[in-house]
Amino acid sequence: MDATKVLIVGGGGAIAGQLIRQYQLWSQSTGQPLELYVTSRQRPPAVHSGITWLQVDFRNPESIAAAGEELSKRATVLDHWVCCAGYLHGDFGLPEKALKSLQAAKLSGDFAVNSVGPLLMFQVCLGLLKRAPLAKAVFLSAQVGSIEDNRSGGWYGYRMSKAALNMGVRCAAIECARWRRPPAIVAVHPGTTVSGLSEPFTAHRPDAPQTAEQCAAKLFSRIQALSVEESGTFQRLDGSNIPW
Ligand SMILES: NC(=O)c1ccc[n+]([C@@H]2O[C@H](COP(=O)([O-])OP(=O)(O)OC[C@H]3O[C@@H](n4cnc5c(N)ncnc54)[C@H](OP(=O)(O)O)[C@@H]3O)[C@@H](O)[C@H]2O)c1
């Protein structure tokens, strides 16, 4: 039986870590062989065995090119490609509440991690994805990147860079639909989830956010169910569409 070959980008994150677990549990319970490739800025955590780790930092485009070369040497094909990387707050600054807080370096960093990096990472995997019978590519985006849905403003860098990601996903879906075996390429909003990224902003919410484990279980099912007809859409984890 051929192994399912999967790349998860940004493997050190909360949702990514649980998604890795979902793939491993699925492989164990079904007997389906799995070849798992994971990128991270950090060195590989010891707990994950049976994974090929690649070091990638979206703020360093050379690391993306190097990972692409390494992947081409090690893998022959990629069936699933999932980007779980994203930046909302941290060493490079907080989400901006007002125009007066905008800073060029912070905004460029948001675009590097949330829009440019994911698209460049996808670019270096094109050859491997083209060889899959039905390649599936999922870019974790965010509903706050929807222009139509934006009624409260703020979070300039995050909103702008996720909106740019969405446009990149839409362009890629249109371009890659011309492949001999067309892939399914979508932007997915994972829903508010307990993680380092959401932590400062969920403390005062009346409703408890889903755990990363709950999110990853739904994300895994969504990826399994994803069809070519859905390519080029912006979705929630239940498959319903979000306006761009
Ligand atoms: N949590 C939520 O409520 C929520 C809501 C909407 C959308 N999202 C989106 O869901 C995705 C996963 O977020 P999460 O909640 O799991 O957050 P998280 O635990 O903070 O994970 C963030 C991820 O971004 C990666 N990352 C950060 N800076 C990077 C850089 N310079 N280069 C490459 N990768 C970088 C990290 O990878 P490494 O540490 O391995 O390098 C990690 O996988 C993100 O795209 C986020 O925007 C989350």
C-alpha cells in the first residue's frame, strides 16, 4: 500500500501539533502508511518520532528554498500540504488598534509570515504536489482576513496579511486548476482555538474557545472530505463558505 505523504508547515504551533497527532492516530488505526514531513523554526521536538523535520523561518526566504530542495531529495510526491503558520503578536509587536500604531517593519513582518511565506512554501512544493492523484492544499487563514466581514476594524497587519494570503490562495487555485490532475486548494478559518496566538485575546470571552485537539480533529476530517469542486474557496471547518 502506498504511503500518504503529508507536509505540515509550522509544526511547533498548537493546531499543527494536534494535526500531526491526528494523522498519526489515523495511520495507526487504519494501517494506512504515512510519510510525514514537518517544518518548524525550531529544532524538532523529541516527542515526535517517525517525522522528517525541516527548519523553515518565513522571515528568512532562503530557509524556504533550502527546505524545498531538501523535500525534493527526500519525497517523490505530496498528497496533503497544510500550512498552520501564522503571526498575530509576539517579539515583533502587537496587533494594531489604530492607524497611529502602524509601523513599516511590523507590517512587513506580518506579510512575511502570514502571506508571502505560505505562498513561497507552496511554490517550492509544486512539483511534488503535481504528482499526487488528488493533491490537497490547506492554508490556515482567519475570518478576520475577510474584507466583507470586517465590521470592527483594528488588527491592521493581521487582517491585511490574511486578506493578502486569501488572494494568493484564490490565484493559486485558479492557476493550478489547469494541471493534468487538478488539486483542491483552499483557505480555512480554524475558528477561535486555545493557542499561544489567541491566548491574550480569549481571556475575557464569555464562550470558551475550542481546544487545539478539537480544532485539529475537525481540520483533519475537513481535509479528508475536501474535493476539487471546493478549490478556490475560503471555508470554515464545517465546510461552509466565508465571504472573501
Ligand atoms: N488560534 C486561533 O484562535 C486562530 C484563529 C484564526 C486563525 N488562526 C490561524 O491558525 C494558524 C495556527 O495558529 P495557532 O492558533 O496554532 O497558533 P500558534 O500555536 O501560535 O502557532 C503559530 C504557528 O506559526 C508558526 N510561525 C510563527 N512565526 C513563524 C515564522 N516566522 N516562520 C514560520 N512559521 C512561523 C509557528 O511555527 P513554528 O513555531 O513551528 O516555527 C506555529 O506553527 C495560524 O495561521 C493562525 O493565524 C488561529
